[in-house]
Amino acid sequence: METLHQPVHLSDNLFELQIDQENTSYLSEMARWGKFLSIVGFVLTGLVTLALLVKAFSADNYVSLYTPLWQKAMVPMLLIAVILLYFFPCLYLYNFSSKMKFALRSDDQEYMLIAFKNLKACFKFVGICTLVMISLNLIIWIFLITR
Amino acid sequence: MEQYSQATVEKEINLFELQIDQEAMSYLGTTASWGKFLSIVGFVNCGIMVIVALLFGKNFAMLAAFGGGDLLGNSISRLGAFVTTLFIVIAVIWFFPNLFLLRFSVKMQSALRDTDQIQLNASLGSLKSCFKYIGILTIVILSFYTISFIVGIVAAMRY
């Protein structure tokens, strides 16, 4: 058992950064809050899905035979976009939290890597969404000003 | 002396099995750069919110001045003050998670550059603060919703 741990110790010289006691407490607290936030996010996504279903199965007084398709499709499309944009960061955050919790409990390097990968994915997703939002905003402003 | 310090280092390494290896460093680096971007966008949003609040206040004050101090003018100026305060409070609330996020990103980048354990700990502590802040904010908002829901039900049942 002791010899199995030796290769890990060899790599200590290469990588100075460790997950020490202080880090472990931070990471486990992060995992707890992350789990809470992601579950709240899942519940909100579910509520929006419910709204979508209610919209889909309710009689709409403002829609006639002559309503153009884009007007009929606008609200469902927006709701689906909101659901997708909100679901994935929550999923990544949930993965981060559960994997990190497991990694800290059982000292598992693989799971810690998966957790950090999911955290990265969450930040990247939100960042790209923000970029898209900002560019849409800019396009709309330029359109309004030059019109 | 040399042997003594070697022994302590070995002992410490045995205690902590988890390492930040190359792969984790690359993930954390990407997280840090996106975090920096997000926090800067958040700061800009805070600034825009403060500017909007001040503009609102100015416009409401101008509207109120038309009334010349009558009841309508008074209520308009009070509404303007309320809206301005609300926006500034939201901007201040939104400022802090971005501050934590910026601290996380800056410290993480320097920790990965210099392989600095102290900076790494400080960085993860900031990210923890960010998560905790947003979590507590979410709890507060959800309890506000619950309270208003209950108040709404009670008010609806009384009539």
C-alpha cells in the first residue's frame, strides 16, 4: 500500500500547489452552497417549464387563424431559451458540487479534476452567454440609433 | 537540520493527498479568466445602475418641480427618491459578489503563475465568499417571495 503511494509523491516536486486543510474547508463550503444554488436553479427551471406547458395547453384569446407564425412562436421560443440558458450552468454547478464533495471525502484526484472541469464549464457557459447578451445589446442599440 | 526539515515536508505531503496538477491548473486558469471577465462586466453593470438611478432622481425632481410643492409634486419627488434609493441599493448588493469574483480571479492567476500556495488559498476563500454571498442572497430573496405569497393569500382570504 505504501509503495502504491510513492509515484504520487514523486510528482510533488513538479506541482507545488496542494489541496491542504484550509482549501478543503473552502472547497467543501463551496460545494454545499453550490449544491443549494443549483437545486434552486433546477426548481426555477422546472417552474418555467411548467409555465411553458400551461401556455402550450391553454386556449389563447389573442391568437387567430391570421396571426403570423413568429408571433405565435415568440413566447414559447423565449421560454425554451430561458430554460436552456438557465439549466446548463445549474447542471455544471451541481456536478461540481457533488463531485467535489465526493473527492474531498475520499481523497479522489480524478473526481476533483472532474469537479474543476465542471466549474470551468459553468463559468465558461455563463461568460459566453454574457458575451452574446452584450453583443445583442450593442446590435440593438446600433440599430436603434442608425434607424 | 536538513534531515529534520525533509521529514516534516514528507509528513505534510502524506497528510494531503489531493494535488493541483497540470490539468486542474488549466481548468482553474480558464475559470479565473472567465471569472475576471464576468466580474468586470458586473462592475460595469453596477456603474450603469448607479447612473440610471441618478438620472431617474434628476428626472423625477424636474417633474416634481412642475407641481410647485403641491401634493402631486410631493408624491412624485418621494417616488423619485424611492426609485433612486432602490437602484443604488441593488447596485451595492450586486457590487460585492463581483468583488469576490475579481479577487478570486486575480489571486488564482497569480497563484498559478508563481505556484503560490498562500495565494491559492486566498483565491479559493474568495470564491467561497462569492458562493456564500450569492447563496445567502438567494435565501433572502426566496424568503421575501414566500412572505409576500403568504401575505397575498391572507389578504385575498380576508375579502
